[in-house]
Amino acid sequence: MKKTALITGILGQDGPYLAKFLIRRDYKVYGLIRRYSNPNFENLDYLGITSKVEYVEGDMTDESSLLNLIRLLRPNEVYNLAAQSFVGSSFEQAKLTTEVNSLGPLYLLNAIKLFSPTTKFYQASTSEMFGLQHTNGYQDEKTPFHPRSPYGVSKVYAYWITVNFREAYGLFACNGILFNHESPIRGLQFVTRKITDGVAKIKYGLAKELRLGNLDAKRDWGFAGDYVEAMYLMLQQENPDDYVVGTGENHSVEEFVQLAFKYADIKDWKKYIVIDPQFKRPSEVPNLKANPKKAFEKLGWRPKISFQELVKMMVEADLKRIKKTAES
């Protein structure tokens, strides 16, 4: 029989990449969606797998729907990728962020405990949990958490409730502490995609400027398509554990901007940039850089796409998309 996997957040960035990865390994993939009047399958369409996923209805804030879903499906694996994941919005929507990001994982874990205790569970944790670090070094599995946003705080709860269910009930439950990972289907509200989309619009005369916040912030950026393999590998181990996933190098927002303009063949990038205070967070995270040694050694995982290749990939995809718009 085929292995089965339930992916929450199937309409986001990571969900489609993970679904494609699992389908290639002969999984039957269920994708959790809310009851939209018009669900947006654009990201799944981009990867050509929309019709290959079976969609099931549920809501991360509705425990009864998740209980019923796990009871009916009893999947081999659950990948919880659903979240209110935009850090900036979490300051304005702290309650919603908490309900989805903190209580959602609790509801799923409780459903697994009650109805499908052999199901393996993956929780999408984040480098934003580390937040303010008084060092320019690396963050690894032993680095203390100091979240600087409601998003980061909500993810810390989800991290520890996953550990708690693993230790208290013997569930196979893992946290993947993923550092920033991007792709051509990253949401337009995220700074990397905002940059590549903005550069493409400038290239084709649809915009004259790109408004950004903090150019000095440094992040460990990788490709989402690489990172979903690490998620999968965590659930194939003999014992459950938590892993930091990243490249081990970081780059500033300014570096990302410079490369994006370079790959679009636009000179003098500075004349197009406007620093807008509205895009600065109430509390910033200045520097994040992974130490992925444990994932490298225990999972045998390595990122395949470099930072430069990632920026080029995203710029080229947005140039192609915007060119169609400009010509229509």
C-alpha cells in the first residue's frame, strides 16, 4: 500500500514543493484546505501537481475538524506547514497568529494521540524563535529562544508542545527549525519576493521605485525545494528529534537587492530604492545564521541551490511573469 501524508498549508510555498517531493516517492498526498469560496491553487499549478493532491477540508483553529480528519485518514505522516507566517502582520494580528500557529499544532497532536498514535508528525518551526541574539555567531539546536514578534512567540509554543507530546506520550514528533527559505512561489508580502517582483516591474516600466525597510538585516537564505527534503528525512529516522535546517551562511537584504538588480541587468540600483519606515518592524531581528551540522550529519541533508542561484531563479521567474503582463 502507498504511504499517506497529510500536509497542512498546502496552498502556501512549502506545501506544493513538499507534495511534489512526496508524490515522486509514490505517496498519496492529502492537502488540508479551508472551505474557501474560491481556493487559490496557483502555487500547485506552478509545480504541475494540482490534480495529484486529494484535498480535504478543515481549519487549524477548529479542533473538532482536525480530530475528525485524523480519525478518518489515519495518515502515516502529518506535515504541519500551516501558519500565519508573515512576521510583520503578526504584530497587528497577534490573536489570529497565536490561534493558528500555537493552538493548531496542539489540536493536531492531540488528534494523533487519540486516534492515530503511530502517525509521524512534523512541526514547521522557524529561526524567528531565536530572535535577538547577543552574538554574530550561529544558531543551533542548543541556542536559547528569544523571539521578537508575536509570530516568533507563537512558534516557540508550537515547538515545545511538540517536544512535550513526544516525551509525554511517545509520539514520533519532530521540529524542523528552518531558516529563511524562498522560491519563485514565495508570497509577495515577503521581502525577497517583494524585491524580485519589484525589480521585474522596474525592468519593464511598470514601477519606478522599490520601497523597503531595513536593508541591514541578515538572514540565512536557502531554496524551499531543498528544505522540504529535510522535512521528509526527519520522519524517516529511527527516532524523532529536532533539527536546525539552513545553509550556514547569511546575507543582508542589501546584498539580495544588489544581486536582484544585477540579474535583471539594471544599473545603479540605489536610485530605485526608497527606505520606508512603515516596513520596519517594532522590534527587529538583526542577524540569523544556521549551524546545520546536526542535519548534515544525521540526516545526510545538504542544500543544493546557492544564495546566488536562488536570487537568479526568483528574478528570472518574475521577469518572465511580469513580461507577460507588460505585453498584454
